[in-house]
Amino acid sequence: MHVDLGLQGLGILVTISLAFGLAAQLMLARVTSRWIGIIGGLGWLVGGFVASEVIFGGRSGGDIALVDGLAFHQSLIGGFVVGMGAVIVTWAVTDRPHHLRGPMPR
């Protein structure tokens, strides 16, 4: 595997991951785990990196928009799929009935 992701491409990927994590945290932290933003943001980062560098890493051409080595559109799709998957799984695993909200019983 050859990684040609530069600092600008990595910065774009990290910024979008942080924005997704913040959005997930603001929307879902009251109904699920307080870690949902971090989990979702890391999921987006991993999904975007894998889509850009592993799946589409060796390709170049007119159909792939490269930003300093980042396959931009492909990383958005990969990040969305993995990030949303991480958020949904976290939400499903940590979801408790309404009457049990609050500290978990021991």
C-alpha cells in the first residue's frame, strides 16, 4: 500500500471528521453514550482514509478529484458509510429504555 496523502489532504480529512463528530455529539449525546461524537469522528476518519488511500489509492485521472493525495469524493463516501455505521452501532448498543435513563444499575 502506497500512501501519498499530504498535510493539506490530511487536514481536510481531520476537519471533516471533527465536524461529523461534533454534529453527532450535539444531536445524540442526550439519548446515547457521551462518547458518540468521538466514536463517530474516528469512524469517519478511518472510513475516509481507507476509501481514499486503500481502495482508490493507486488510481488517478479525470474521474477522481485529488486534493494533495486525498481522493476527496471517495473519502466523503467512505467516511459517511463507516462514520454512520459507528454511530448507529454505538446508539444501538448503548440505548436503554426511557425509564432506566441515568446511572446504570450495578
